[in-house]
Amino acid sequence: MLSAGHPLVDGRTSHSSLVRAYSKERPERLPVWFMRQAGRSLPEYRALRVGTAMLDACLDPALASEITLQPVRRHGVDAAIFFSDIVVPLRLAGVDVEIKPGVGPVMGAPVRTADDVARLAELTLSDEALAPVTEGVARTVAELGSTPLIGFAGAPFTLAAYLVEGGPSRDHLAARGLMHSDPSTWRALMTWAADVTGAFLRAQVLAGASAAQLFDSWAGALSLADYTGHVAPSSERALDAVRDLGVRTVHFGTGTGELLAAMRDVGADVVGVDYRIPLDEASRRLGGTTPLQGNIDPALLAAPWPVLEAHVRDVVERGRSAPAHVVNLGHGVPPTTDPAVLTRVVELVHSL
């Protein structure tokens, strides 16, 4: 149960444009926020991060809260998303992982055998370990007022892919190979990843997040058969961790145009759509019954304003085919983006 002081319970965010859109309503003003809105595109972020490693920043409650708030102050977006990283719950559970600049998450050792997974399964995500996250969320919610905070977690497949590959991969051959060569070990790994993800999401919601987004960075590497047979049950298990709390959930993946219905069917209320598929086509594939989030092409943020403006207007128009629409990017904000362009996009969306 959510506490009496939770923003959805005391009314601070329950009637916000974001929560209403996530609930299949069409608010008076179209809501907009950006994945990776808190990050390297902001000079205030770069100044704050000097001398602090990425995971250390994520686990400093005051720092993570301030970074989360920066784009809300600057751009006037309709939601904050908690500043974190996909591998933060792995670090909190005790996995040896670092984020190497210019590379990404790198594991101390890959997890590829039944014995590896058995050792991993001994690690759990305790309330004590989650304390920096819950404190950071609480600090942020106290400052946001009526602007909702979205909790964030990587989906089980993306966590499992990092663990098996040992770091970033273009094709995820080792992960996809394990799911077929040793299905029982794969299931055990995915169950563990789902429980860690679920605990991470639940902690953020209980601390004050008004919605939750599951981000499956690498699901686009999968066929529909592999997704439904070897991944979807674990994504459903992760989302089940917050289902009793009554918050709306968003499921987003890159390159997942062929998986949209399957990603919705694990229990998500909203489907995030990347830039590769038009929103009206995405809505058609989802039967016209599912709220959508997306899907401005991040590359066009560097285009001349008339080009970007026409694209944003087209995204909004195509989004009208869905019962509700939250404008976002079709992936994260590129670090080279001019912040003034994002502010101008927010103003445009709010005027439409």
C-alpha cells in the first residue's frame, strides 16, 4: 500500500497531465518529458559531476536528487525521471560492476554457467542496500510538488545480457546462446534479474514515484519467439512487484517494433515507442487501445528548427491515433544536444 503522504494519495500528482495520459485520458495540455533529460546535455549537470564517477553519483542521494531536478527547472517538462543507471541494482546487490567512460557497464567476470548463476542467486537486494535510492527519491519528490517522478529500472533481459556478455555487446550472442543451450540456467538468471529489478522499482514507488518505467535496452536483438518464450515471463515478474501499488507502468525498448504487443502484454499500461516506427503504426499494432510514449528522433534535435518543428508536429499528429500520448524521444537525449532546443520543443508541444 502507498502511504498517506505519497503524491498519488495526497493528490499532488494524481491529476497531473502525465498520470492522466498514462491512465488513457487526454489532458488539456499534452505532456512531454525526455529520456536522459538529466544528463550530459546540461552544463549544470556536467559541472555537478566533475570528479564523481557515474555509479557514485547515482548512489549519492543529494546528488542524484539534484541531477533529477535540473531538467524540470530548466525545460518545464511534465515529469522527472529518477537519475540512475541500468546497472545500479546490480551494484547494490553486490555484483562487481563498474561503468567505464567511453565503454559502459563492465562486469568483474561474466555470468555464463549454472555455477555462476547459483553464486549470483545468493545475492539479494535488501532494504538497507536500497536506502540511498529511497532517500534520493524522497528528497526529489519533496521538491517536485505537483510534477510526478517516474521510477526507472532496466528490464531483466538487459541486465542478464550485461551479466552474460560481461559488458556492452552489439549482437548479444553469448546471452542469446545461453537461453537456448542451457534453458534452465537462463531461467534461473532471468528470475534473479526480475526479482532485483522488481525490488528496485518497488522501492522507488514506495518512496514517492508516481509511475515506473521498465527500460529494455537490448530487447530489439530478440526475435518475437525468443522474447515471448524466454524473456516476457521475467519482465512480467518484474512489473508484478509494483502491480499491487496501483501505479502506471511504461515498457520501452529500442528496436522493438515487432515486439510492441508482447511488451504491452507483460502487464504494462503504456508502451514506449522508439524512433524507428511511426506512432500511428505502433498504435495499429497495439489495437488502438494502448497509451503511447515517444517518439521524436533524437538525431533531429540537431537539425534546423523548421525541420525539427515539422517532425515534432508530425509525431504529435500521429500520436492522436492512440487513446493517449506522452511526447518523448525515441531514445535518450544525445549528450551534444543544445539544451535550448529541448526547452523549445517543450514549449511547442505544450502549444499543440
